[in-house]
Amino acid sequence: MKSNITEILEEYESLRLRNENLQRQRIEEVYTRLPVIRDIDSKISSIGFEIASSIFKLSKEGIDAEEFISNKRKEIESLKQEKAVILTENGFAHDYMDINYKCSKCKDTGYVDAKKCNCFKQKLINLYYKQSNLTNVLQRENFTTFKMDYYSTVKSETYGVSPRDNIMEISARCVDFCETFDNNNTNLLFTGSTGLGKTFLCNCIAMEVLKKGKSVVYNTSSTLIDNIRNIKYSDTDKSKLDYTLNCDLLIIDDLGTENITQSSQSEIFNIINERILRRKKTIISTNLSLDELQVKYHQRIVSRIFGNFDIFEFFGQDIRIIINSHKVKKR
């Protein structure tokens, strides 16, 4: 699998070649209709060569090279003005023969002064969106669409706070996780029953992290295990596994819904452990309680999670049920 940087640079090269080809076609079109333009371009080229070839000779002979160059440049500018007038008088834009860059700042190279152009950064973000498996869902599920009205304000006797206060605290911590992404080494575990917004908040975080130009991979635990096995035993391109282990943020959703076997637990442990060692951030969401996690998973997995993840417990009423009941009432 090509690196993202290589893929984008190849895209730039392809774009430049296509635009250069289109420019040549426009130039030939103008030369065919207006031969005088070809003559003007030939004169401009000749003067440019004259400047380049005469500088050393003039300096050696003690002649003022600066004045010579200045006069020649005035000749070139006069010819360019004449060319622009002829083009516009014949229905062409004055810059019709110029190359059309998609990005005028970097001239479709991706770099300005050896630094990535904004267009390069945007291409990288777009590519990460595509690779994250979240392109469509993030348009619906992000911090701007996250609603806390579905969470009750009644205090829970078990937790000592209301579901609303709890989700507000969790949401604030998620926002902080995104804002300090480059400066923290935090992993997150979301636990709680279905329909409480765990996956939604995972998507909210993914959106913000992607906007920072970071790489995000999202998979359910079952899909992740299947993918890892396919890469190991079927796919000859092992770099895909490296991407899973090295992406800036890996989201493992619905841990516990996979077929839990000795083999699957080994894969889960290896992924979590490797990412901890590489200081890569991971978010895990599960419908299992903390007690259930300890029963279903090997101690070494539980130990890695409890020791390296900030744990957030979601509680309250299933939001899907609330939304569906509202829909029924409206009918």
C-alpha cells in the first residue's frame, strides 16, 4: 500500500501533467489562429536567451550589465503587452496561454517554501476521512449535532449524578481530548448499555481529530479482528497492518460483540499492547460493564485497559427508544 504522502504527490504530478498538456493544446490553438503570437513568443524567448548568454560577457568587458538587462526586460514587457492586446482583440483571455494551476500558491506542487501547502494538508485530511471508514456518518454525528436533551436530569442513586450531568462531563473531557490531542498520551474506554451515545461520541472525536489532519481508523471489534486475520493470512500487503498499528487514532467499537476466542483475544491484546508501546491513541467502546469485561477477557487485556485508559461509564435511558417514541407521538 502506498504511503499517503506518496499517493498525494502522485496526484499532484498527474494534475500538473494534465494541465501542462491542456496548456500546450491552447498554445497550438492560438498559434494556428494567430501566427503573430508565435512570432512574439519567439522574440521574447530570444531576448531571454540573449540576457542569459550576455551577462558574463558584459561584466568581463566592463559594460553595465544591469542597464542592459533592464532595457531588455522593458522590451519583453512591451512584447507581452502587445501579445495581451492581440489576444483580447481576437476573443481570447489575456492569460489564455498560461498554465492553469488548481492552487496558485504552490503551483500544484503541494509545497510552498519547503512546507506543505494548505491544499496539501486538505488533501491529507480528505484521504484520512476516506481511510477512516467514517466519511458519511461524520456528516451526521459530530459535536455540533450531539444533543444532551435526551439525557435525564434526575439524579441516579447508583452514580450520585444525573445522566445529563454525567454526559456533560464526558463530552467536556472528549472535547479536551481533541483539543490537546498532540500533547496528551490518553486512551479512552467508553462503557455502558446500548443506545447511550458511546459510538456517537467516538464519531464526534474522530471528526475533530481528522480535521487536525490526523489519521483515524474506525472498526467494530469483529471487523477489526477479521481484517487483521485477512492481512496476516491472505493479503500479501502487510503494510495495511502497520497502518492499523500506527494511525494516530484507532477506534475499536462494540468490544465484546465479536466471537470471543483465545485467538481473537490474542489479536485484541496485540493491537492494544502494540499501540500503547508506540504511544498511539486508542478509543474502545463496549456495552459490557467493567465487571463483565473482567469475566469475558483475559487478565492481560483487562490489565492493559484498566492501567492505560481513562474510563467513562455511560448510563441513562436508551436514546434510540426515546427518539422512536417521539416519532410515534408525532404521527
